[in-house]
Amino acid sequence: MNILISIATCVLIGYLFGCINLSYLFSKVKGFDIRNFGSQNAGASNVVILMGKKTGAIVAASDILKAYLAVKLSIWLFPEFFLAGSVAASVVILGHIFPFYMGFRGGKGFASLGGAVLALDYRMFLVLFVVALFIALVTDYICFAPISIALIFPTAYGFVNGSVPAAFILYISSVFIWYRHMGNLKRIKNGRELKFSFLWNRKKEAERFGVSDDDGKDYPLYMDSQHAEESDLHKTR
């Protein structure tokens, strides 16, 4: 019974923390739904596209922090339950992907995965951060980083801690991270995915998407210039 209560509480903490989505809330304050513009993802990368790097950094930090706090709080509440951190880590990512008040259409879970890793093992976080950055730089597509880390982390964490159950629990959220990034892979195939180098070479990426008059400063960056002037997002700004 105590274990069931521990699991249920960790699930509740993880899910409620995961449901906090500043990208969605910021967009609603500005009068639009972030899921209808840009990459149509309620996450930090799309905030960069639509609202700028500073706002994107705030959203990324909040997604990392909420996962970190959910995992640490669960571990603190149930120190005797060795899977508390893994359960909260997996569910906080699921909460980010499937928030109830957003019709279960949330983000893709990369930043939340980072916060969960940081809370469970900061040394592993540092290593995987370098790995993720390397993957993003080499491929020039950030989506390959979460797809890879979602596979590497559960395996590494389970191996280091000698816990198959922990690895299995973490793999549950990994499956949904992979699923949520299938759209990115399709856009890469069709040449419609923004490259990672957009962060420092925006004008080149804008031109690749047919936006010849982008000054590299104003937001949003329209990935379809034909409809930029008539879009609802344009009217809100």
C-alpha cells in the first residue's frame, strides 16, 4: 500500500509540474496559440521562432526547472522508494507532452528531459549535454539531439544504477519523445525543417524558406512568407 501511495504521488507531482507550459501561456497572452504557427510546437524552439531568443531561453529554463523540481521533490518525499525519481522524471515529460488543459497537445519534451536528467544525475547531464550539442552541430538539426538522448539516457541510467525497472520506466517517456519528433523527420525529408544554425544565421534560413525581406531581428520569423501579411499572428503584433 505504501508503495502504491508513493507511486501515485510521484505520478501526480510529475504530471502537474509537467503541465506548466510557459510557451503556450506566453502565446495566449499575446493573443494567439503557439501550436498554430511556426513549427506548431508548444516548446522553447518554436518560441525562439515566434517570440525571440530571450523569450525562448526563459521558456527552456522553465521547462528544465519544472522537471528538476518535480524529480527532486519526489525523491525528497519518498527517500526509501528507489524508483521515485524515475517515475517523476518519466511522468513530468509526459505531462509536458500531454497537458490536460491544452487538449493533451503540448510540447515535445526535450527541455523537460534535460531537467529530469539533471535531477537524477548531474554528471550524466553534463556528459549528455555535450553529446546533444555535438549531435545538433554535426547534423545541423536539433531534433536529432532529443531523439538520441531519449535512447541513450534510460540505457545509461539503468546500467550505472543497476536498475532495469528504472530504465524501463524512463523508456516509457522516451517512446513519446520519439513519436512527437516524427514530424520533424518528415519536415527534414521535405526540406521544411529549420536548421540549428538558425540561431546564428537566421537570414540564410529565412531565405531558404522564401522570406527574402527578413531583417534578422523582428519576430516572428514567417516560414511561409506568402501568408505572413494575412496571418492572425501578424495581426496580433
